Amino acid sequence: MSDKEVLLTPDGLKRLEEELENLKSVKRREVAERIKIAIGYGDISENSEYEDAKNEQAFIEGRIITLEKMLRNARIINNDEIDLETVSIGSTVIVEDLEYGDTMEFTIVGTAESDPQQNKISNESPVGKAIIGKKKGTIVEVNVPAGIIQYKIVDIKK
């Protein structure tokens, strides 16, 4: 990961800070205890508990480094920066699928807090790229693996 700017909403910042704190204060201790117990079993060369704990420790330390770098390079998108005229990071957008008539609502976020299950899509995703900077009423075409989908931007909210 380069030192590229990480765009976050205030909620996204809070979630990353909470994850970092949990990794540093809880997970590190838990995995250290697991390693200590596994070493107590004797020969660590064929000890799967020890290997699993060491692998988890490496993952935790890697994630801590990643989160610290993301937070260092974070730029917070505040509600007052969200333009109701054009789609931007932090916008909640309602779009209509012109082929099927379905409407969907999602929030455009930076890649660090993208979560499709929570209807938070990245500004770098195909839909995000297609609608960012567009105005209400605009029809956009999104290239997806299944072909091209046309969406009409119905509304933009904070």
C-alpha cells in the first residue's frame, strides 16, 4: 500500500480506530497467550497450535501496520463537504435500473470503508466510478461482467 490518501467518512474513521485499538489491546494479548500455551506443549517443530498462533500473530501485526498507515493518510469527508448537486464521496445516492425499474440506495465511500452488505460502495468500484461527479437526473452506463447496466440518478442526499 502506497502513501495514497485514504478517504473516510467520520463513521469509517471511528470503525478503523476501534479495530486498531482492539487489535492492539485485546488480540495481541490473546495470541501471545496462545503462543505461550503452545510452547508449553513441548517440541514446537511439530506443534500445529504454535504454528496457528504464530500465523495469527503475523496477520494481526500486518493489519495493525496497515491500519496505522491508513489512519496516517486519512482525509475525513465531513457532511458539510457533501454536495447535493453532484455525487461525491459521502453522498447517499438513489439510482434506478432502467432495464428492470428497480431502485437502489447506497452511499459512496472511499475504498477503505467499502461494504456492499451495508450498501456502501467504493468510489473506485464500477458503479462508483460511473456516478461520481454526476448530477441528479443523469443516466450513466456501468460496465459490469454481465454487460452494460444503465442507471438513472434519482436523488442525492447527505
